[in-house]
Amino acid sequence: VHRQHEVELRRKLKILNAADAAYLLDMLTLDQRWLVWSMLEEHVAAEAMLEMSEAVLTSIVEETDSNRLLKLLIHLDADELSEIAEFLPADVLASAKAQLEAAEQQWLEASLSYPEDSVGSLMSRDSFLVSPNQSLDEVIAAFRAMEEVPEQMDKLFVVQKPRHLVGVLPLTALLRHPGDERVNKVMQPNPVTFSADEDAEDAAHAFERYDLISAPVVDENRRVIGRLTVETMMDYLREHHEGAALAKEGLSARTDLFGPVMSGARARWLWLCINLATAFLATRFIALFEQTIISLVALATLMPIVASVGGNTGNQTIALFVRGLAMDHINRDNLRFLVMKELLISVINGALWGCLLGGVAFLLYGNPGISVVMAVATLLNLIIAAAAGIFTPLALAKSGRDPAMGASVVLTFVTDSMGFFIFLGLATWWLI
Amino acid sequence: VHRQHEVELRRKLKILNAADAAYLLDMLTLDQRWLVWSMLEEHVAAEAMLEMSEAVLTSIVEETDSNRLLKLLIHLDADELSEIAEFLPADVLASAKAQLEAAEQQWLEASLSYPEDSVGSLMSRDSFLVSPNQSLDEVIAAFRAMEEVPEQMDKLFVVQKPRHLVGVLPLTALLRHPGDERVNKVMQPNPVTFSADEDAEDAAHAFERYDLISAPVVDENRRVIGRLTVETMMDYLREHHEGAALAKEGLSARTDLFGPVMSGARARWLWLCINLATAFLATRFIALFEQTIISLVALATLMPIVASVGGNTGNQTIALFVRGLAMDHINRDNLRFLVMKELLISVINGALWGCLLGGVAFLLYGNPGISVVMAVATLLNLIIAAAAGIFTPLALAKSGRDPAMGASVVLTFVTDSMGFFIFLGLATWWLI
């Protein structure tokens, strides 16, 4: 019976394309994943490696023996290899490279030499170049002579020898003008271009802003050195967004939802460790005031509220500033305005909600002293939270890191420890 | 001098295209925003409305008087109007609609009748239809006869009368085959299609998976009713991701970073209110044990740690499950496996870190009873955190909401209150 199932499965897998195979692998448990992976045809398996999630790719590369891996990689070209190169063991990558033609080997090396989040690491070498003096009929003939049209090719790049970009020729222009027209009469002369060392996220935003499908990458002399496509930019943004959401919780994008239990447990240790360390540190501020708590135990009940309301509004400020930084909306000119505005909001909200909290504390404990301490501590902690919520993402961005990554750990530490310290400190000073 | 600046500014604004104007408006403070907005030429201003952030669009629509708004909207077609319709006052939208031709009016109405996050609300009416029996030369002639080629048109839709989809014809195929070839010999017969009531996020993932630039939207009889483009899908995903990051902190995507202080303060009230309510509720569990705290004040110092470590790991589980749900990787078949795996991880990590925390507590207070209570409470709270971290996003998704939205409020409430309750409860039972 099992045998029969296998035949059936093999038949079904035959009709899968690479994108669907990758999607399937992404949601299978480990043993199902190995079964399906071992049954995929070589070229489908190879292309699926480009489409699957980082987590699954990591586990598959780990478990597949080098010989099979190498057999699969024959089906990939230099562009595709460079996309998954960071996941491959060094020896497998070297052997796979040796299987390529000389020109492709060179391209792969160049591509791997760019930093991870740069345009250079994402560009492909499949640009189609035409000369400004060609007629459209000549261009069409050359276009037909290509073995295969690269994906997402909506325009050809117009270059003067050698490879100096002078414009782009959209395929629609090629179709809409008479064949005897010259390229330089029809081309768009000032296309959006990118440089190889540009940040990939900025490039992706430019693709969104200018609704690009493909665009040339040029060097400092405006020579075409590669091509970016909207497909690559979309994949980059998706991985980036997903990675950011996980990184915020201290997890890697390579965390495999279906992976083994122990590696799942280990994936969380660093974060747990950081969290425990900051929590311990923050509660040391409580330890300073244990005598105060014994004489007024209501303080122990109320102090987590002051800490929590600070953490909460600080995280709102972080979210707003992270968005502003990602969209490139924050700069020197408007920063002063934004900081003043956030602080003013925290004063207004601190006064308002401080009074409310003080009121509720009075209803619960009937002690006007506690109410006043509660109100003032809330106000002060909200101001501190706003300041920390602004400067943490700015400092992270300035040091070249993702402004969201780890920002909320720093913030929570600040608002917890200051919440405890201010609240218990004021209580000790005024009430005891 | 001011006058001279204004002339200079006006000159610079003249050469801006709509995308750049929108980007500029997005990062100006309010008075600068009004100055630039009032100086933009009508057609640039109109198109910029399509590109600017939701927050800025909201504020601009509010402050611009209806007459100017209406004058700008003349420059937009039905597709563009439907994109920003939700931001316009009802009377302005009605007048703008009245300015359109009858066919465009009908399209606008149909488009507005689809729910907000559906494919129908995002599709455009600019499909180019060809018949399977036409020759490629005939198609090219028709293509040239078009007044203007729509953006992001990489393929034509092949339909049998009336509008029944039988395939798609990529522009590259049109260029690469001889002109006397028939469309049905060259077309791709089984294209990826979408239906108008499909979820926009699913459609966007399909665009990523199959590297689409444009795709037909069909009704239940496979009749073409519209077209989706990668540009629209990218914009949708960006807004969706940004909105989600803000929504997680209880903020709307329409929160204007540069808006007035009072509206900035008000934007945060609902979330502050929810946070205060849950924080108050959670600390009621502390109030139950105030007598215990008086007799063993170290408990007050240690209890926030138990709560915090629970909240932390629970948020990791949420992040993993939210990603899994977004990527559509979680289904009935693998859910049981995932739940067991997460619980097992929480037991392993709970035991490990519980012992560590117990050890540190012993070093601090030299009380073995407190250490054991600390260890057991940590273990139990981590298990509860895992369970809450799994079921909160699943329940939100099942009820049709965004699984990330509000999940961490619910989780923090559970892990705080259970952390306090278990830790102080165990201490009362064993130590007092």
C-alpha cells in the first residue's frame, strides 16, 4: 500500500513547477519534506531552491549530500547560483562554480564580492544591449535571434560602445513604431538607473515609486554592468519584511517552523538570555526599595502599571520612527520638529493618563499620597519613554543597523527600570 | 526676499514629476506641506495624490477646499479615482464621478462595490483583448492604434467572444514570431488568473511566487473583467506591511508623523486605554497576595521577571505563527505537529531557564524555597505563553482578522497575570 502511495505521489510531483514545489516543501513536516525533496526531478528541485524560504533551504542544504547537491546545481546559471551561494557549503559552491563557463565564473565572483544588501548582489547579467543607430527592424531581428528571452524584460538598454548607457527602449515602443525608425528617435533618454553599491532597500523603494519592471545598473562611467528586475526587488522586500518581524523578537529568518525541536529551542536562547538579563537588571531597582514596599505594599501592586504604560507608548513612538526612517521621511531639517512634537505629546498624554491612573489608585487604596505619586511617576515615565522611543531607532539607524532590531528590548529595559525607580523613589521620599 | 524664494521654489517644483512630489510632501512639516501643495500644477498634484502616504493624503484632503479638489480630480480616470475614493468626502466623490463618461462611471461604481482588501478593488479596466484567430500582424496593428499603452502591460489577453479567456499573449511572443502566425499558435494557454473576490494578499503572494507582471481577473465563467499589475500588488503589500507594524502598536496607517500635536496624542488614546485596562487587571492578581509580599518582600522584586520571560517567549511564538499564516504554510494537517513542537520547546526551555533563574534567585536571597518557586513558576508560565502564543494568532486569523493585530496585548495580559498568579500563589502555598 505504501508503495502504491509513493507511485501516486511521484506522479503528482511530476506536474509541479518549481514555484509550487517550493511552496509545498515550505509547509511539510520534516519527514514529508525529505520524501518530496528526494522525489523531485533535478531541474525542478534546483529551481525550487531559488523559491523556497530561507529556513527550508538551510535545512535542505544541510541534509542533502554534496554529490546530489552538485548535480542539482548544474541546472543553475551564475545569477541563480549567486542568489543561494550564502547557503551552500564552501566546497560545494567551489565545485559548482567550476562547472560554469569562464564568463559565468567571472560574473559569479563579481556578484559575490558585493555586500549582502547591495544592488550589486541582486543584479543579473541578462541585459540586452542595442545601439542608438540601429533601426527597430535590426533590433527585432537581434531580439528574435536570442535563444531565450530573460524573465521580466520590458525594455532594452541603449548603449554607445563600450556599454555606455544613453537610454532605454521599451518593448512597447519597439512594437508601436515603424521598423525603419532609428533607436535614438524612439528611446527614452533619461532612465532611472542604479549603482552596484546602492542599498537594495532604497532601490526597491525606487522601483515602487517609479513603477519599474526592470532597470539598468551602471558604474561610475555610466557603463551598464547589470540589470535589476521587479521580481528580485519584491522577493528582497518580502524577505526583508519577514526577517524584520522575526528579528524584532530575536529570531532569525532561517528559523524553521517545521524543524527539529532542539534547534527550535536553541533558536530562542540568545533572546531569552538578553531578556532575562535586562529583566534582572530592571528589578534591581525594585530591590533598592524593598523596605518601602514592606511599609506600603500597595506599591508592589501598582508599580508594574507605571512600567507597562511607559513600555507601551514608547513602542508606539518606535513604530512611527521606524516607518519614517524606512520611508526616508526623516532628515536633519525636520528632526527637531519631530522630537519636540513627540515630547509634547508625551507631556499631554502623561498629564491626562497620570491623573486618571492616580484617580483609580485612590479609588482602590483611598490614599491621596499614593495617587499623587502614581500620577507624577506616570507623567515622568511617559516622557522618558518618548525620548527612548525616538533615540533608540535613530541611534541604531545611524550605526548602520536595522532601526527596529532590538529597539524594543532597549526601550523596555529603560521604561521598566525608570518606571520602578521613579515610582518607588518618589514614594520613599514623600510617603515614608 | 520671501517673494524671491517663492519664485525659486515654484521653478523647482515645475520640474518635479508626481512620484517625486508625493515623496517630498511626505517628509515636509505641515506649513511647508501646504506651501508646496498649493504651488503644484494641477495634473502633478492630482497624480501625486495616488502616490503619497495615506497619512498625508488624509490631511491634504481635509485641508483642501472642495472646488480645488474637484478641479484636480478631473485629471484622474475611474481606476485612479477608485484608488483614493475612500479618502474623499462623499459629495466630492459624487461630483468627480459625474465628471466621468458613462462607461467610466459604471466601472467606478463596480470597483467601489468590492470589499477593501479584495482583488476586485485593485483591478484596473485597461485590459487589451485579442482574438485567437487574429494574425500577429493584425494584433500589432491594433496595438499601434491604441492611443496610449497602459503601464505595466507585458501581455495581451486572448479571449473568445464575449470576453471568454483562452490564453495570454506576451509582448515578447508578439516580437519573436513572424507576423502571419495566428495568435492561438503562439499564446500561453493556461495563464494564472484571479477572481474579483479573492483576497488581495493571497493574490500578491501569487504574483511573487509566479513572478507575474500583469494577470487577468476573470468571473465565474472565465470572462475577463479586469487586470492586476505588479505595481498595484507591490503598493498593496507595502501599505499592508507598514499598516501591520503600526497596527501592532495600536496605531493607524493614517497616523501623520508631521500632523498636529493634539491629533498625534489622540491617536494613541485607544491603545493606552486598552493597555491600562489590561495592566490594571493583571496587577489585581498581585493584590490577592499582598499579605504574602509583606512577609517575603523578595517576591515583589522577582515577580516581574517571571511575567517578562513569559511575555517574551510568547511573542516569539506569535511571530513564527504569524509568518507561517501569512505564507499560508499552516494547515489542518500540520497544526497538531506544530502545537506539540511548540509546547515541547517551551517545556525544554522552561526547565532549563527555570533552573538558571532559580539559581540566580538563590544567589541573591539565599532562600532555597524562593528558588524552587521561581523555577517552577518560570516553567509553567513558559508553557502558558507557548499555548497563548499559538492560539491567539490562530483565533484572530479564524475570525478573519489580521493575526498579528492585538495578539501581543492579549498575550501580555495572559503571561503577566498568570506569571504573577502562579509565582505568588506557589509562594503563598509553600513558603508562608
